[in-house]
Amino acid sequence: MKRFYAIFIVLILVITFFSGLAMAEQSNTKTPIKHVITILFENHTFDNFFGIFPYDKYSWNEAIIKNMSIPDNLLNTSYLNNLKPLSDNQYSTPDPIEGYTAYHIDWNNGKMNNFVNGSGQQSMEYFTSYQLGLEWAIASEYAIADQYFAPQLSESAPNTLYYISGFTPVINDYGPPPSFSINETIFGELNNFGISWNIYVQNKSTNNFDNLQQFIYDWNGYSNHLQNWTDLVNEAKNNTLPAVSYVFSENSNGFSQAPPDNVEKGEIWLAYLINEIENSPVWNSTAIFITYDDPGGYYDHVAPPVLDGVQLGMRLPLIIVSPYAKEDYVSKTLMTHTSIIAFIDYNWDIPALNNFVDESNLPLDMFNFNLTYKNNNLVRGPINILNQNFLPSGLNLSINPINVTLNFSKLFPFQPQFNYSSLPYSRMGYSNISLQSLGVESYIKKDFSYVPFYYEPLFFLFLIILNIVILYFYGGKNEK
Amino acid sequence: MKNNILKFLYLVIESTIFSLFLVLTISYFLNIIYSIGDPRQLDSLFEGIVAGSFIYSILGSFFEKKSIGIGLIITGISITISAYLLYSQSLIITNEELFLISFLVTSPILPITLFFENKFSVKKSLKVLFSIISSALFILFILIFAILYEKSGQTILPLGISFFAYISIFISILLLIKKEKGVDLNA
């Protein structure tokens, strides 16, 4: 009996020791950020949402706008007349033509001047502060990147797969097959290093997050990590938020801002989430990344570069909201979705998920981790969106906004928290720090995708031959 | 009379299912689906399928019994042209090219129609009817499959091909068994 107790106590000690190690790993971060929340919207380029700041009739020229790049590649073309803002009281455009083919026609080998022929006239319509003043104001209060590109010159699935796994086995929205193991994703890596994570959707009972779960053949073993948006808010309030949270806006109910849905629904939902996080105990240690899955066929004037042999897609918005995000800052760092994965790997000091993540630049220039400029307080207070001036009447921050036909033009920008002249950093910058440049190794040396043999084209060829043999050699017996 | 109609339908259905299996497998092998990203491209795709299924099927009914080799050569050339159109442009194709590709990819219908109509001695007067019913069924099955495919979240292409493959093989085996039992399948 004594031996039993001894073994039992030793077991308890061993379990406690190892769980302690895991917890230590989780809480051991390189920055003050203990919680990363990354929110994915859908189908807008940078220029479509943020490209026209300098010319917007409502914008304030002291804000972020000064540092934005200006669309100029259409100036001497007949397509310039196609580029036009949405009129007031208009909250969406018709859906541009999407897909691998359409986006390549848009791209036109880097000339970026064939969107009318590829994705259609609607691809040239852009949003103003009338619809996006709230999102613009959030962006200008914190940091935005204007050299953040889609990882693939294609539509949702390949880009979103890069967003969670740093590679894609498909080039368009079709599949699986091929599929892959969760070990190929950031979730698998976090799991293996004992770092907590969850995925948040509107309704977890669907067991669906942006149709990505179908690409992960062993997802069912991890489906307890799928939670509701309401859980995210409650966990933040209760200070039980996991280290890494992936939030999917999802297209089907109009939250994702994808055309032809009203963009204000997702915008107000986003403001609600940010407001809830800012007023929760996790705010002082949280960074919220906000981006879009793919260009959606909308015009952008910057030719996407090639990264590690991969032709990137059009620019997408990336906003970082955090007490440590620089105020009114524009990052010129060349980034893509894998930069977010790279930041997670960097922050928790774990290997780069794969080689592509290893080579992706980190968004470190968008942060100021030495906040010492406000009464020696290290942490910036929340902005409290509902206390801002010029809120449109009828604005109700909600997880399910109803009134989504508001004029946000006067809301942009929020009153700056710090005078721009007193900021201890330039309001524009870049960095070329990647995990590889820091000597970090890759966790996955070679990505692997899986097609069952019975779905291989060669197996179908075998069945065709079998069918022909049956029909021809045997079926011919009674021919005469 | 009733038996003859049944035999006729039997062969039409097997011819259609085998054509579907072959055409979908070739499309899967060539990754044609990757060149489609928007519902508005479906018009060109379906126009090509409709035109191809009728033209190749009716052509098949006019070919001589011994010209199955010519039918196979036409199919081979058509598939090669489709692959060239797709891959010479890295899958970036116009709607007109998509129409042409989907038309050419249905070319296996020609030798299959030729094979069934002759192998099972379909009467000359019924050959065109055979082709028309077979093409109509082909288009109907493609439409049903396209709807199911879309509803599945665009994931069941290989599953659908497997379905048509096993049904086709099953019917072929039934035909074989009937012949072994001495049942006259000539329609």
C-alpha cells in the first residue's frame, strides 16, 4: 500500500512539473503581449478600403493619410474614369468577378491595370469615410500596414489556408482533396508547445470555420477548440482568454464585409469586439490583428512582389490594435498572412511554423513596446469608442448590429490619444526582421498534403480501363 | 416491345454514365475546375458542355462501325488541344476559351456513342434518338451533379467521379451477366 501511495505521489509531482513547464512556456513571451487575437474579414484590397485617404472629402490631413501611397498607375489609361467612390447612402458594391483566372487578368503581369476586364467594372468602386469612418478611425488610432499582400494571387481557400498554415495544397476554392493534418497548421504547433488557442465563429455547432475544417483531416480531434464569438467576449471579461485566438467573421451572415453585403455590419461588429476587449482585463496584454482573406477582385495599384518563390496577391489591409500598437502609424514592411503566424511564433519563442513563415517579415515596427511617454505609464488606456465625438445617432455597438446604414464620415479620425508632434517615433517605418534573420529554425521542414489513393487520377484511369475491358472483351461475345 | 424499350434505355443510361465518368475524370486530371472562380463563368462552361454533348453524340451515330479508331483520334486531339489551351496560359483563360475547352473535353462522347450503338447493334433508325436521349441525360446528370457539388462546398468532385465510375462498372457487369445468360441485348 505504501508503494502505491509513493507511486501516486510521484506521479502527481511529475504531472505537476510538466504541466508547470507547459504553463511556463505559454506565459513566457518575448513581448508584453500575452494574447494575440487575429480577426479575418473577406474580400477587400487595401486601395478599396484605405487607398483614397488623401482625396476623401471628409478626412483630416493631420492623420495617417499623409503617409499613404497614392494610386497612380491609371493616370494615363482609359481606365481612370472607371475608378470612382461609392456614393453616400451606398454600403456595398456588386460582387466583383473572383477566382484564380480573374485575379491574374486583373494583375496583368504586374501592370495592375486590367481589373475592368478581369473582375469587372464594380472592382473599380471604392469606399469612403462615409461607410468606413469608424474602421478608418480605429486604424488611425493604432497602426496600419500598406505593404501587406495576399499570399496567393487567387481567392479565399488558398489565401486562408496560408493564414492558418503558411502553405496551400490548392490554387482555388476547390477541395479537398488534398487535405492535411492539423500538425501542418499554427494550431498544431501551438498544441505541441502547450500554448492555448481557440477558434471563434458565430455558431460553433456548425463545426465550421470558413470551410477550412474540411481541409484538416484530423480536425474532429480538436473540435473542442471551436468556440462562439460570445465566448471570446466572456473569456476576455473573465481573464480566461487563450494565448492565441483566431476569429472568423464568416461570409454567410453578412459579417465578413464581403460584397455584396453591407460593409457596416462587419465594421460595427468589429468595433464592438474591440470595445469589449479594451474594457476587459486582458487589454493591457493583447494585440488584435485585423485583416482580409483575399482581394475579392477589387482594384489595387501596387504590384505584388514574389516572396520565397511565391507570387503574392494584391495588397490587403492589416490593422493592429493594441496598447503597444503605435498611434497613427503606417508600416511599409513587406508582409503577408504568414507575418501574423511569424509574430505568434516569435512572441512565444517557438520555431517558425514552416520555411515560408521563417522568411516572412515580422510586424515588429508596428509596435512600441517601450511605452514611457505618458506619465511613465507603460500601458496606454483604452480609447472607448462610445465616448468619441461625432458618433452617428443610431450607432449601437453589438455582436449582431441591426442599424447598418449610418454616416461615419464625421467620426474619422478619433481624437488622438497623444499629440502627433509628441510621438517618440516616426509615423511611418518598416523593418526587415524575419524569424530566419533571427536564426530561428523551421518547425516543419516540408509541408505535406494528402490525397487518398482512390481519388488519385491514376486510380480513375485504372477504373476506366477496367470498364472498357468489361464492355469490350466480354460484352462483345454476343455481338453477332 | 416493352423489352426492347427497356434494353434501349439500359444501353442509353450506361453510355451516358460511362461518358460522364470519362469526361469528369479528364476534367479532374486537367484541373479545369481551377480556371473557374465565379458563377458568371458557368454560362460559358455549360454552353460548351451542351454543345459538345449533342454534337459529339450525334456525330458518333453517323460514324461507321469500324471508325472507332477515328473517334479515338478525334478525342485524343481534342483533349490535347484543351490541355494546351489551359496550360500554355497557366489556367488563365477567357470565357470563349472556357467554352472551347468544355466543348472539346466532352469529345469522349463520340467514341463511346459509336461503341455502344454498334457493339449492341442499335437499329439505324434509333441511332439519332439514342444520341439525343444520351446527350440530354448527360446534361441533366451534369446539372444535378453541379448543384450537389456547389451545395457540398465544392468538395465532392472526386467523390462524384467515383460514384459514376462504380455505377458504370456495375451496369457493365450486369450487361456482361445478361450476355453470359444468352439474353439478346441488341436494341
